[in-house]
Amino acid sequence: MTPDSAFKVRPTKLSDLPAVVELDGLVSGEQKVMYWREVFAHYLKDSSCVALVVEGIFGVEGFLFGEVRAFEFGSPEFGWVVSIEVHPSSRRKGRGSALLKQARECFGTLGVTSLRTMAARTNVPTLSLFRSHGFVGGPFVQLELNLDDSEE
């Protein structure tokens, strides 16, 4: 087995927190320790949440967090992929796909039949990953208002 093929997806453990903080910091450019502590506190204790990591020979190479949510506007419960990231050197090697495959199974056991997510229009790697797994535009359109530019 080569280093590129040696990985497994498993449930996230509290001991994964430093690796997730580090990976997110590498990609986002900022260390969000308090944010990730709150995420772990919520996602690791709530049975309607999915928290996964992909582990390779170099440790945690990616993560996925999601939860069952229902929103206003008549939306039924869906599985939401809230956060997914794969280390830049481990991308395009099946890690993201393995995370999404396992997440689909986890959400299925939670009784939801559809998944949703959001991604920045400029985040081509993430958009490509989701699209390659069948994600398409959903029934809602995100609207945004910059409060600094709005009329009073």
C-alpha cells in the first residue's frame, strides 16, 4: 500500500481537536481554537451530528462535520455538510470522496434522504468535489446584504 492509498475514515475523537485546528489554520490562514472547541463540544455529543476525520500515515489529513437541520421557509430536515477540508497535499487522492461517502451513510442512518451544503463560488476544489458526488443547485438562493452599504 502506498502512502497515497493508506487512509481510513473514522469518527472524530476529542483528541483530534489539535489536528483539526492546525489543518483549518493551514487552509484558512488563522488559528480558530475557540471556534473548533465549540464545534467539537456540539458535534461530538449531539446524536444528530456527523463528525468524521480521514486519517493517513501522517495523521489527520481531513475532516467533515455535518448535522441534521431544518430551517424556515418550509424546508424539511436535511443532512447539512457544514465543514469539510482535506490537507492540500492529500487532495485528489480520494480523501474527500471517502469522507462524503461515509457522511452519506451516517446521514442515512439518521433518517434523512438529502444532503445540502454551501461553498464559496471561488472555492473551486470544494465545488468540484461536491459536484463530482452529484450535488447540484438546490431550491433556495442565498441572498446577502452588506450593512455598511445599505440605505437607512
